Amino acid sequence: MKEKKTIPSNSISRRQFGKVSAAAVASGAFSFSILPSHARGRLTKPTVVGIGTGGKGRVDITHCEEAGFDVVGLVDTADSTKMSSVDMENRRLKGVVETRSQYPDAKFFTDYREMFEKMGDTVDAVIVSTPDHHHFHASAMAMERGKHVYCQKPLTHGVWEARMLTKLAEKHGVKTQMGNQAHANDHMRRCVELIRAGVIGKVREAHTWTNRPIWPQGFSKPPA
């Protein structure tokens, strides 16, 4: 396995970002290398916090670790230390417990606002894998604090929110990516190129199948 090179965040180009993140796109997590502002000039792992740790969140966090990130924090409204045996029957909640067990040294919070306040400059990037209605708010709060963001789809609930995140990313100079891993896979992109090039002629009809949803679907009942 080739050793990954760490690219200073103040010099990473769009082309470099695309190259180093391509490997993790297929798995649903970004992998661009970032040197934290307090550590420039020396090699170190970039730090990441997972906001939303059950279901897809757990997968995203794991892939980020595999890509070379140091998972320093976890945020989830479900606190595994306060769960009952009934709660543990829920597949998503089991994922929350397993994620927390997987990263025992990561600081745990039930509110990402508190996490940002207490962890401050020790965080380089965040993964937002919360329920949809928190995607914009968590991402915006991270960008305002200069954190790089990987957010699951849908990015926002409306065009205005999407434009606001675009402006925040440009203003604070952070790298962002939305989790649309299926269509970002190399084989999917290649198919698009072939179709647009007219290799199979004019497309008149398309048939699709799906096995969705195959992952945990939230709570069977609202948690107490």
C-alpha cells in the first residue's frame, strides 16, 4: 500500500481534492488530507467529529478513520449509557452503542453546539449524518467555525439553504462534499460519459431496480 501524502489545507487545489477524495467517495466518506491550523509544519492526522453516529453515520465515521482521520468526537442524541434493554432492540441504537465502543477515546456529546463550544480548534472536519432536518444547521455551524464538512444527502431542504452553505464555504475557505456516493462512483461516472458520447446511441428507455431501504430506519418509537 502506498503511503498517503498529507496536503496542507491552505494549498489544496480542486484537482488535488478530487484525487485524494475519490477513494472514499465509493464508501460514502471523504478522505481529503488536511493539516490542522495548529499543527502546520509537522505531520499529523487530521481530526474529525461524527455528528450522528447510528446507521449511515457509523459507516461514514469508520471510512473516515480508514482514510487516515483521527476520530476525536461523537455527537448523537441517543446516549448509549442511558439506554434500556428495550432501546437496545432497535438496530440504529445498536449502531450508536457499537460506534461509541469503537472509539472509546472520542469525546461524546448529545448536542453539536456544545461540542463546537468545548472542542474548539481541536476539530478539523465534521461528518453530518443526522436526520435530514439537521443537515443545514450542523453544516452551517461547522463552516462558520472553519471546519471542513462532509454532509449526507439531502444537503438542505431548499435552494436558499443550499446557497447559504455555498457562501459560507467560500467565505471561510473550507472544503465540502455531499454524500452522494452511488452517483459519484467511478463506474457510474464512466457510464454517464459513454452515454453522453453516444456509444449506445440515443437512450429511449431505462429500467431500474432497488433493494432500498436495507439499513436501519430510525426508531420504532420516539426515545424517552
